[in-house]
Amino acid sequence: MTWLTGWLYRQQHIITAGVGASDNFQIPITIHYSAGASTDGDMYCDSLCKTDFGDIRFTSADGETLLDYWVYSKVDSDNAVIWFEVAGDLNSDRVIYIYYGNNAAVSASSQANTFVDVLTGVEAAYPMEEAAGATVVDESDHGNDATATGTTIVDGKFAGKKARSFNGASDLITVTDADQLDIVNPTVMVYAKLNVGGAYQQIFSKYGINGYSGVYSLRVNDTDRVYSVVSIGGVAYAHMTDSIEVLTTTAFKHVCMTHNGSTLTSYLEGVVSAIVATVAVGNVTASDENLIIGRREITTDPSEMWLNGVLCNLIILSVTPTATQILNCANNYPDATLDVGKILVRKYATTTQPSHGSWAGVGGPDIYTVSSSTGGSTVPTGEQIVNADLVVTATANAGYRFNYWLLDAVNVGGTNLYTIVFVSNESHTLQAVFIQQFILTVNSSTGGTTDVVGANVYDIGTVVTVTATVTAGTNYFLANWVFDGVNIQLVNPYTATMDSAHTLTPVFWNRKQLLIDIIAKMEGYRGIETVFTSGTTVSGWDNFKSPLREIIKNLEK
């Protein structure tokens, strides 16, 4: 089982698929510091996470691949609302893990990494997602709410979201003039769909002092092509060449105009549809007039360009986005509600949105109490909080060897390396058992051999059997054993119990020499120096006078 290194707890969560959600989808969740049963979009940590939620982490189904997230809001020791990005394709259900319980961790919250894109410089943002009423809320930090005259609330571009439909005759939305709307280099983007095409229609206009074009505006011509207008220097205006793409009555399309001080550009569905250099390079003229959505600003003109169509997500910026940012807005959902003054571009499913599914409960660490018997030690030792496989090494002291492991008091054998396999939420004891050892030294002797030779190590309590064998073709025989310096009566084989270090020596005698020595003793010769051990000699033999001398000489031969 893989586990995020350093974290103690996690909960498994299923994210239910959404039709058309694809991958890298952003989803919000509320993390609670308190105890409780996790359900839907609420997870409870039972006070096991940091109070500032800095240790919250999200991973994919493998338990270790981190997912990007952004802390939308938090109240320490209470809750945190977090948006996270699911890397896998959410056209099918996905498993994620949410980790906590790491006091050393600090927040890895990243707005830029979590969302498709982030746009700044928001001066006005009208999602038009109200369920009812004439107030159209400005989600920017300026709060310049607009007022709808007429309009019908209908389904919008995004599943579950709303839009405003204009009847082409009397419906409009008015934004009272504000300094924030006097933008020298404006960008305006909106999702638009026609109810009826084939006529000049005004999407929006900031009323201008020249009384005709407005200081900046976005329109549709009688072939349903989008074009843009700006006024430069208070007098001149630049008219946008007709775009090559058209709006339709069947689907919303993303429309955008930008002016960067020298160039006016129109985009349709994130792609440049037309571009023209302004007649006069400079900033767009300021105006004290209102911004009108859904109608041309000149009411005395025979053609007031009423909009017969549907709009949603109208956004006005004071900066010029990159072409990539505009494309990201066209292909995703530009959300103005999450961070004041910013547009957080996020994924949005075409029909059904992904949702929070089931929870599998809290996964915690395994707790192992590691110890050792007399004669050695382990690394690590003591209580081990385990959330990944862990190798425990047993090392014997001098005079001991590792014997076996006891897992929960049961002999499980093994080498001196024991691998704790992480399971989660289990408690065990693990003891390394060592056994004392002693050396039995078996010395050699002339006249024979033993089947155990030299210094040999044995576990305490081992019964060692040593067999002596006389060298073939000689006059030797096994006389006795010397065990730890003490003569032991003849027994072959000899058994020694290893309760300490011991030495063992076999004693072999030569029969011929033994007989010579015996006869010499019998004759009473005092000059003979005999040692009844292997390899004895008789000194002063040439001066020995005895009737048995010839017999002894023959024995010597």
C-alpha cells in the first residue's frame, strides 16, 4: 500500500463522474477540524489535522501523486474551503485520498496551479446567474450592480447556470457610470447567442461623448458577424473590420474585444476573428455616461440596435489578456465569484457536473512496539508510527546471535531484517530474540583425530558430540579426555553441554611405549624418566642392566 510519506491519516473519497467533465477538473470541499462523519462535500478530521489546515493534501488513486489545491477560505481550528484539481478524466468516477496529520507540513495552496488560468484587472463582472429580480450583481470588488429593464432569465451557457435573454425591442441592462468603467485599454468578453439574426444588434456600449459609437462597444452586423468600436482622443473612433466568424441561434459563443493602445482585436471562440490598427494610437476616451447592455446608446437614431439574443458572463478588464488566456476563457468557465478582482478559469462539464460520492472512512498508521531480548538491539526501536513499509534491523552483541522474531508473541522466524508491511489502522508488538553462544575448542593430539576440530561456536544449551579416532596402523589407543584441564574417564564419543566456553583434548597412548615404561618400573630402575603420555621416551637406557633388557630392546624395535 502506498502512502504519502510523513502523513499519519487519510480518507478515501470517490468523486462521481460528470458528463463532459474531462480531466483536470476543479472541485470544492469543506474540511472541518472537528469530529464527525464525512459525507458529500464535507470531511471531518477529528482534531488530527493542523489548526491552520496547512497539512491538508490531496492525491490521486495511487495514494502518492499530489493534486493541486487552493485554499479559498479558512477559519483556524474550524473549517477550510478548498478547491482541488482532479487530474484523471472525470467522465468516469475517480478515487482520491485526502491526507492530514503532519505537524511539519506547511500549506502548498496554489491558485495558479489549481485553475486553468487566472486573470487580474477585473473592473466589472456580471455572470447574470440570478434566479430572479432586476438586480444584476457585479462580482468584482467594485460592486457596481446593474439594473435590468425587462429581460428574461433563461438557461445559460453552462449546465445549471443562468443567463439573460433580450427581446430585441425593450429589454436592456444599465450599469451606472463609475470611474472603474473608464478604461484606457479595455478588454470585454461575454458569452452570446442570438434569438434572431440578420440585423444590426448591440451587445454592449459605454456611451461616448461623440454621441455615436461609444467609447468602447461590441456589436453584431446584419450578417451576424461580431465587430468592435473604440473612440480615441475623444473624437476619432476606430471601426472593426467584420469578423470572419458569426454568432448563431443554436449555441453560445465566446466573444471578446481587446484594445492595447495601438491595436483593436476581436476574438470569437478564443480565436482571432479580425484585427485592425487604430486610426490614432492612444488611450480610449473617458466618458461620464452609463454602460448599456443589450441596446445601442443613441436613442434618437432610427436604428437603436436592440439585442435579440442571450448573454451571460460579461467581464470587463483593464488589462489585455494573452491570446492563450482568452482561449482558456472560451473553452472553460471564467468564474468571477471565487476571488475578488480576479477571474479564476475552471473546468465545467457540458451537462452533469462531477459531485462528491462516498467516503471510505479514516485510514491511520500502524503502531508497532519494537523491542529486543538480552544480547542485541534493533533499529528502530520503541513505538513506531508506520504509514509505509518499514525495515527493522536486528544486531547481535558480541557472544550472541540473532535467533528469530516474535510478532505479537508468535515466532515468525526470519532473518535479522524484518519488513513491516503497512496495512493501516493495526497495532502490533515486534521483538528480536537473540541467543547466547559459546566456543568449544577441540585440541589435536598425536595418535589420532577427532571429528570436531579447532574452535567452534555453539548456541547455549547445545549438546556437542565429539568422536575420537585412532590413527590406523599405529600402536596408539584412546586413553582418556581432558575437559577444561580435568582428566575425564574414557568414553567415546564424548558429549559436552555448551553452558560456557570449553576446551577438550583427546589423550592417545602408545601401547609399546607404555609396556616399556611398565617393565622399567617393575625393574625398579630409578634413572628412567617416564611420562605416561603420548610420545614418551626412556632416558638412561644404555646403562640399564636387567634380565629383561633384551625383551625391552626387542619391544623397542
